[in-house]
Amino acid sequence: MPEIKNYTMNFGPQHPSAHGVLRLVLELDGEVIVRADPHIGLLHRGTEKLAEHKTFLQAVPYMDRLDYVSMLCNEHAYVQAIEKLTGIEVPLRAQYIRVMFDEITRILNHLMWLGAHGLDIGAMTVFLYCFREREDLLDAYEAVSGARMHAAYYRPGGVYRDLPDSMPQYEASKIHNAAAVKKLNENRQGSLLDFLEDFTRRFPTYVDEYETLLTDNRIWKQRTVGIGVLTPERALALGITGPMLRGSGVEWDLRKKQPYAAYDKLDFDIPVGVNGDSYDRYLVRVEEMRQSNRIIKQCISWLRQNPGPVITTNHKFAPPGRESMKQNMEELIHHFKLFTEGMHVPEGEAYSVVEHPKGEFGIYLVSDGANKPYRLKIRAPGFANLSSLDEMVRGHMIADVVTIIGTQDIVFGEIDR
Amino acid sequence: MMEWLLPIQNLLGPAWLPVWTVVKIMVIVGPLMGAVAYLTLAERKVIGWMQIRIGPNRVGPLGLLQPIADGVKLLMKEIIIPSGSNKFLFIIAPIMALMPALAAWAVVPFNAELVLADVNAGLLYILAMTSLGVYGVIIAGWASNSKYAFLGALRSAAQIVSYEIAMGFALVTVLMAAQSLNLGEIVRGQQGSYGMLNWYIIPLFPMFLVYLISGVAETNRAPFDVAEGESEIVAGFHVEYSGMAFALFFLGEYANMILVAFLTSIMFMGGWLSPVPFLPDSIVWMFAKVAFVLFLFLWFRATFPRYRYDQLMRLGWKVFIPITIVWVVVVGGWMQTPYWLW
């Protein structure tokens, strides 16, 4: 009789549930996973090295392209690292704008995650519902920065410009006639803040919609409860952060534990799970969306009442206004130096970390005093999360691998960098 | 029955019967293929509306020519035969999948007169034919010589075996109630003066649910589409198929869906009988009921996540089969009492 051997299967990188370019080599006993070996590096673009050859400002857009579903959070960590090294003051209004956009980004990320996770488990409709809401938030990105995804909006010392007073409007086309366009533009008549306020009013109902489809769904529960259990001890030992860690019941959120920007002035809760399975992580993320909505609301009301500068007036780091530049020799020189040579960051090193939607996103920046970073190290939360994959999938079935990849919320932009 | 055909009948002599049967088969299969094509469009449109999008609307008015465009595209495509595959089995598999799905239609009555073969063992014939469909899937998975396809075939084999039993037992209660295996007789057994209340869906409601769910599982539709498992094993058994060979699997799946919808309305919802006593019985009722069941199929697909393969087996073996066995006994006992009104 021939010997019964395990089955080796290549899962990805061209696989609908590989979330980009994950390649898993699975060792299967029937459909049960004996070993899962994640292979990474298929999306490596050398961000860290590239940043060493660009001025500090030119590296900001690279940050967008790390985790390309939570763009502004990446930028936040990077500009914060420069601010730490230089010690420039960031105006409070800029801090609030950053917090607001960090939370918008968190919702964007979690919506993408929920849609993709649902799709992986076979619930198609959630995906399209989530994308409907993402559309509004991406419009907010567009209104503030001109780009729907890769915003490049944060700057060392603040943000690029103040929030706009008007929203981009839809125009009549072959597909949408004037009447349809009027309806689409209904909530875009006021400023960006009006638009976002309208969104925050609608959003809790939308989250209820997703929850109606999933939370109490027997199939959803069968597919997620008890799948990919991480004990709090193992989660901490593996360096897991973010919703993955909180799903295991560890109350660790940098927004509360080491508040940065304006988080210490805002009121929000940190949801934690109990069992550390995929279902708990699902609940944690859904609740995080609701909490983010709460934070956005508070930011909107603060921003309405407190106009002011949004970027530092230290022109060694932030460009002066156009008008003063035309009249003032010193400002002209600042402008020239800033856009040719770039800013000089004093010698030293800094580690800046933010609570990214996926976990702890850190930037370790070493400067030798030049106009370029000497070394930039990115601590991507997804990398640590992915390294726990083997441990999480062992003994589960192929269908659960897909669930676990989904629940880890993997994006290869940041893992491969 | 149709006098104007008599001259042709005389002309053909003994060849008349086969010719006439072929004509009748074509009259059933032609519209069936059309129905399959437009069911795909209906699916995309209905799910589109459920998912707040529009669905196909580019080809022809309102996208009505989309299925035709799809068909033409698939016809023009090359059928790629993987080099490691067993060529004969690889080609034969899609035929094996489609053939029983079409053959089963021979005994399906559309109304009191319209049926190709009014055989007495119709129900048995249907069960036999629908179970054959799985061979196409298994052969396809095996012949492709691909690990993904093979996993799909294994899942499919296990799934169909377990759901066949629940389905069979659910139908046993129907044939107990109707005391006949003839599909026409089963419908006539549901005739009465109370319209809907005479249908078997009333006394056999749990069996109706079991049959409907098993039907979804039997046709490999969401949430039981583990054999395809888009996000897990990519397309399962037909991952290596392209062009018309793939289209045959597709046609088979949708023809099976329509078949299950017809059977559900025949067995439990009174076929062509009117739901209310004051309206006449008509083939229109049949189509309305079929459309309703098909809508349920699409609705399930838009709503539910996919079962995992072992959970699906558990549902079949540990839930459905016990329920059906209990209900067979209950119906048997019930029929011995004067309270059996059907």
C-alpha cells in the first residue's frame, strides 16, 4: 500500500483571498492545515531606502503607499517623527484636523476590511454596502487634498491647508441627468465639515445595516466563532497590536495609553474582545467604527468653533504664504531653500508611533543633520500580525485560512514596504 | 389531439413517433436554454438591486442582450485543455454535468396536459437523474489534474451524497401524501376547494424547508457553494475550464436551479393549481411559483455567507436527516387518523 502523504498546496499570490500578493504554502492533511508558510516580499518597493534619497518632505507621499487603505495614519507617524526631532510646534487646529482625518482613515480601513472579510467568507453584499460609505469618505479626502487615496496632506508642523469651505460637486453626464445630480449633490452644498457632519449622522445606521447582515447571522457566527483564537499571552508575545490584540482582551490602545495629537482632549471608548477569536475581532472593529464616528463628531464641533492657523509659522519647516513671499525678501529665501534643499532636521533619532487602524505603526527616524533621513525604519503592524498566521491556522480547514487572513486585515503595501 | 398534424403523421408513417418526440424535446429544451440565459441576467440584475448597484445595462436596451453577448463570447473562446489532464474525461465531464440536468425535464409536467413523458415512476426518475449530475463535477475535478479542482470535486461528492438523502426523505413524505410517484398525480393530489390550503406545503412545511435548502445545496448555490468556493478554492472543480466547456457547467447549474424550482412548486405548492379557489388553474401559476422559488435562490446568494464544508455536512447529517425521518413517521401516523385532510 502506498504511504499516505500530506498534500502541499500553493495558496496565492494569484488568489482572490490573498489580499494582494500573499503567498502561502499550505501543508494539508485532507482539508486540515498542518502547516502554513507565508511568503512575503512580492510587493517590496524599497520605501525605506527610497526615503534615504529624498528630502524629508518628498518622503511623505511614500507613506501613503505603505498601507494603501489607511493613508493618512501612515503620514501621521512620519510627520510626527520629524516634529519630535525638530521640536516644532503644531497648531492645535492642525492636531484636531489630523485626528479627524486619522479617524476617517480608520473608518475607511475598517470598511475595507469588513467588506473584504465578508467577501472572503462569502457574504457579498456587505462589500458593496461598505464601498458605498467609503465613497463619501474618499470624497472628504478629495475635498481636502485633491486626491482620493494618496492624499499627502499632512506636513511636518501641521497640515497642507485648512479645510475647504465647499465640496466638489457632481456634474450631469450621460449616466446621471441634472435631476439625479441634484440629488447626489444635496449634502455637498456646504463646507467639508457640513458634509462630514451629515455623514456622521448617517453612519451609525449604516453600521447597523452591516450588523443586521452579519452579527447575529448563524452562518457568520459558525464561520468566525472559535476560529483563529489568540490568547492574550501569545498575542503579546508575538508582538501583535491593534484590533487583533484588543480582540484577545488586552486593553492596549496608543490613543489612550500614550495620547498623541489631540486624542487626550477627546472622549471615546476602547472596545476589547473576550475570546480572541475572529468573531471578537469583528465585533471590536465594528465598535471601533462607531467610536471613530464619535471622535469625528467631536472634532467637527471643535473645528467649527476654533478657526486658526493649521501649519507652523516656523518657515524653516513650512513654506510662507504666497503674499508675504512676494513682498518679503526673507520669506522668499525661506521658500527657495525649502523647495530646493528641503528642511534640515537636527542630528538625532526619534521613534514616533501612532495607533494605526491595523495596530501600532511606528517610524524610527535617524537624522545626521542633513536634508534627508539617514535611516528610516518602518514598523508595520501587519508584519507582526502576519507572522502569527501559522500559529493561528494550524488545525483549521482551508476555508478558515481565508477567514484568518481576513481577520488579520493584511495589506501588503506595509508588510513588504 | 392536433388534427392539423395528421397529414404529416400519415406521410412519415412509422418514423412519426421519433420525429414528434424530438420536436417535443426541442420545444422544451429550447425555451429552457433561453430561460437559463435570462436567469443569469435576472440574477445579476436582482443581486445588483439588492447591492445598490445597477447590474448589466450596456448590451442592448436595459442590458437585455447581455446573456447573448456572454454566450457568443464563451463560444468564441478557446477551450484550453491542461497538458497534465486526462483529455477524454476532461471533455466528457461538462457533458456529464449538463446531460442529466436536461434529461430530468422529460417527466416535469407544466400543466395537466403538457408533459413529455407521463411516467408513473417520475419522482424516482428525477431523483436518479439529479444524482447523476455529480459525476460531471467529480470527473471534472479529477480530470483537471489540479489540486484546487480536486478539492472542489471531493467537497462536491461529499456534499451531494449527504443532501441527496435528506432530499429523498423529504420527497418520501410527498409521495406518502400523494400516494403516487407520478408528478402529475402529485399535483392533482393537491387539488381541492380551499386553494392554497390544499397544498402539501401546509402539512409538510418542515419538509418543504428541508427540500428547498437541500435543493440549494444540491445545485451548489450560495450559501452551499463550497464546491466552487470562489474565495477559498477559487472556482473549485471548473477552475481549469474555459470557453464552451465552462459554459456547459454553467448551463447545467442554472438548468438545475430551474428544475429544483419546478419540483418545489410541483411537490409542495400545487404546481399549476391556483392559490385561491375563485381563479382558474393555469400554467401561469406554475411559472409564477417557479419565479418565486428562483428569486429565493438569488436572495440567498445576496444575503448569506458561505458555509464551511464540514459545517455543511453537519447540517445535512445531524439536522436534516433526523428531521426528515421524524417527519416521515409523523406523517405516517397522521395519515392513519381522521385528521389528515389532504
